[in-house]
Amino acid sequence: MPELPDLNPVIHGKLRLACLSLLSGVEQAEFTWLRARTGSTDGNLGAQLLKLEEAGYVTAEKKFVQRKPQTIYRMTESGRDALTQYVQALKQLLGGAI
Amino acid sequence: MTPETQELDLQERLNLIESMIAEGRRSTGSWGWTFVLWGVAYYVAIAWATLGHSNLAWPVTMVAAFILTAILASRLGRNQPGRTVSRALSAVWIALGISMFVLLLPLGISGRADLHTCVAIVGAMLGMANATSSIILKWKMQFACAIVWWASAVAACFSSDTQTSIAFLAAIFFCQIVFGIYGMVSEARENKLRGATHA
């Protein structure tokens, strides 16, 4: 019987998973857009995005647009690989469960 | 956690990934207003040029509409995510604007622009941009607009001055004003549905 894969704990958190999935469909996204799409609070979203950033799955760029601070997030190649592997592992686990 | 609840949790995560990826791809800015704005700008330029007999009517109105579009677009699109499709569409419309300006302004200044030539050029170019945009977005309604613009371009080559003017005014009404309002209504409906889904 083939060994079932482990799920990446950095991606496994629902909000982190949602953020990474959202970023995989766009080139870049602003913090407020991610907050609106996920329906999360500033503090929680910021903390989860920081974890993804520390893992090297996203990059953050802070800038000022018309004197207002903006943080732009982009998914990195390793983030894309990690999400792909996570989805494959999920499918494998679900296949095993069925 | 029982195997059943674990399976449900995993399935939920898979669904979350799919819905979020789709959400990111679906998100577009609101662009219906640009069609209405440019439709109104064409009418203002036509009215000014016809009633005021001014050579400045077209260049001044077009530059004003361009500045207004740039300001409003930068404000409305500030929080929108960057997408390849959005950039491709912007490229088509920006290139169209520059091409029309670069071609029609010297034609006007040199006095070689007549009504038929201008309507044929504008109709063909707007038909091309609408068709490109509609193919990228898979939006049949916009392709219908492209056909109307192309028809006005062909009509301008064969019809009288009055018929050409009527064809041009009708194309502006249907492809800019009506289509723009339709786009705005569709966008509002889509946003409402999305809001209801998130609630």
C-alpha cells in the first residue's frame, strides 16, 4: 500500500490557504483586496501573510500611492510549487479515503 | 477526528482552493463607465465642431476625455489585483487611443481629413479594438459592437454625408452609450451576486 503524503502545515491553515489560492490566480494583489475576498480582519490577515512571507511563499512590497500606504503581495515560484504539491497531496489523501 | 470528518475537512479545503482561484481570476475592474464617458465625449466633440465650427473641438475634447479616464481609472483600479488579461486589454485600448490621435490629428491639421475618411478610420479601429477585447473576454455582446463599428466604416465609404453622419451617431449610441450602460448594469449585478455569495 502506498504511503499517504503529509500536508504542508504552513499552507494548511484555512486563511493562509485562501490567500495563496487567491494569489495564484492573479499577478499581484493589494492587502485590502485580499481582506475583502477572504472576509478576515486586518490583524489576522497580516499575521497569516507574514507566515507565508517568512516561508518564502509570497513577497510583500510596501509603497505609498497618493500618500496612502499600500502593501502589494505576489506569489513566489516556491509558493506556487508548494500549493501544487499541497493540492496533489490533498487529492491523494481523498483518493485514499474513498 | 473520525475518518469521515477528516475527509469532509479535506474536501472543504479543496473546494476552498478552487473557489479562491476562480475568485482571483474573475475579479475585474469596472469598465462600463469608460464606454459611456467616451460616447458622451464623441457627442460633445461632434456638437462643438458642428455648431461652433471649431478645429479645436476634437483634439481638446479627446485630450480632456483621456485625462479624465486616466484619473478615474487610477482611482477605481487602485485596489484591483494585477492580472495579465487586464494588462492585455489595457494595452489594446491604449494603443488604439494613441493610433487614432497620431493619425487623425495630423489629418485634421493638414486639412486632408473629410467626414467619410475619418468615420471609416474610427469605425475600423474601434471595430478592431472591440473585436480583440471581445475575443479575449469571450463576450459576444462586445463582438456585436465590433460588427456595428465595422458596418459604419463600410457605410462611410459608400454613403452620402448625411447617411455617414447618421451611421456614425448611431454606432456611438449603440456601441458606447447602450453597451456602456449594459456593462455597468452587468458589473453591478455581478458584484451584488459575489457579495451575497461571501455573506
